[in-house]
Amino acid sequence: MSSCLNDMWLRLVGGASIALAGVGLAVFLHLPLPWMLGALLATAATRVAGLNTFCPRPFRNAGQWVVGMSLGLYFTPQVARHIADNLGPIVAGMLFALLAAFMGTAMLRRYGGADFKTAWFASAIGGASEMASLAERYGGRIDRVATAHSVRVLLVVVVVPFIFQWWGVAGEDLVTPGPKVVQGPGLLALVAVTVAAGALFQRYRLPNAWVLGPMAVAMGLTLSGLEWSALPEAAPKLGQFFIGWSLGDRYRPDFFRSAPRFIAVVALYTALTLVLAFGLGAVLSCWSQAPVPTLILGTTPGGIAEMAITAKVLQLGVPVVTAFHVMRMVFVVLVTGPLYTLLQRRYGP
């Protein structure tokens, strides 16, 4: 028993050390989003190389909780009105995600060797765990679906910040959170209610529980004019670190060898979707007053937490980007299962 505990602690400490070393290297190299990308790339590289480190699931939950809480603090009444003005583009982003799922399904069926149900749930731009659960319910291959979403998120998280850094895009939308000052009692109260909200969302198996639960509570407080406390400056960096570390920890030595053709098609599908998202963002700028980079980031096929972090670090309209991704995620989770039921009659089980 003692030996097992010692081994677990060594793997945990080793994983944290590697992730921190990756952050240090990323900072030294001036990479974008160093606290997330440094931890992600260092951890993924060493896991694929065979190092048996690990990142406990609660650490990812903690990272998502920090991100969700910080996002909620942006939603002042003025920002809510700004989001309402962008409702049309947000709906367009939701429909774009649905059309992308059809494109990805066709590509994975024809070139990736996947059956229809697996291709459909692997192509839907929703949360990885939610799509894997739906695939299990309808008899799809959970491993392939989980792999597809891991590859998609990895590519988007790595590629998009580098494109924006090369583009020189940052600070075009200077929306700041409602609370400006860290206040001890208020911060403790904020932590307590947001943790409770995350646990409640998880208990009822709601999607992205540790992002949406804390965000909903913090948003409600901010919209009501209750500014209990800002977050300490180190909190967002810690949240980014935990998310990057946990994303990198998904990879295993045989990850890219398990289904190379399937993974290659997922990568191509993600790249095409990114190109289309950049074009859609430019088109939506004719409909919205939000900056083009904000609209592009809102339509990219990444996860809520990862894209919100990118928007926050680059100061690119955090509330608008968050609204795009939250609305899309809810839409995709709600329609993917029923649409599969309708489509399977034509395309097979």
C-alpha cells in the first residue's frame, strides 16, 4: 500500500514538474498563452514518449472552475446588452457548427474508415465527454470519438494563439471584469458559492459542469451589481496551468499509432473548419460591431475554457467569445442525439 502511494506521488510530482518546466520554457521563448500551452505541450510530449506521469481529474476541474468564475465576472449589465446586440452572429455560429458536423461526418466515413454513428459524434463540435456519452448511448466507438475531440482541441488550442500572435492581434477589445479589487471576505464567499454551483452541476450531470456552474453564479452576481471581489492576479494563470497540464495528460505512447488514418482525417477536418471559421468571422463583421478577431475566436472549433482563456489573455472580447461557445455547446448537446436518430434511417446505424 505504501509503495503504491509513493509511486502515485512520484508520478504526480513528476507530472507537475514537467508541466511547470514547459511553462518556464514557453515564457522564455515568448510563446502565446505560456501557462496553458507550455504545460500542455511538455506534458503531451513526455506522455507520448512513454513517461508514466499523471494529472488527477480534480486538477482539471479546479482549472475549469477558475476559468468559469473569472468569466462570470465579466458579465456586467452593459456587457449583457453588448452580447444581446450580437445574438444574430451567435446563432450563425451555432448553425456553422452544425454544418461543420455534416462535413466532418462525410470526411470520416469516406476517408477515415468510420461508421456513420462514430463519424457523427466525432465530428460534432461539442464537449468531448458529452459527445463520448452520446456515442456510448447510440452504440458508436467511444475510443474513436474521444480521440477525435482530443485531436481537435489540441490543434485549435495550439494553432489559433500562434496565428493571432503572428497576426499581431491583441487588446482590441478592452472589456474588463466588473469587480476591480480583491476583497478577502468577498473572495471567500465567491469561492464558496461557485464551488457549490460546480458541484451541483456535476451532480446533475450537466455539460461542462465546472465551467458553466461557477460562471452562472458569478454572472448572476455581477449582473445584479454585487461585486464581492475580483480574483487574485495569480488565479487565471493557475487555471490555465491546470487545464494545459490535464489536456496534455490525455495522450499515451500509442495515441497516434492507434488509428493513424482516422486521426489524419480528423486533423484535416479541424484545419478546414478553422479556415472556414476565419472566413465566417470576417463575414460576420458586416453584421456585428465586435472586432473581427473576436468573431473569429467565437466561431473556432475549440472548447469553452480554452477559447475563453485565449480571449482573456489576448483581450479579445471575453464575454462575446464566451457567449458564442456556450450557446454553441448547449445547441450541439441538445440537437446531436435527435439529429442522429433522424439521419440513421438514411445513412445506416
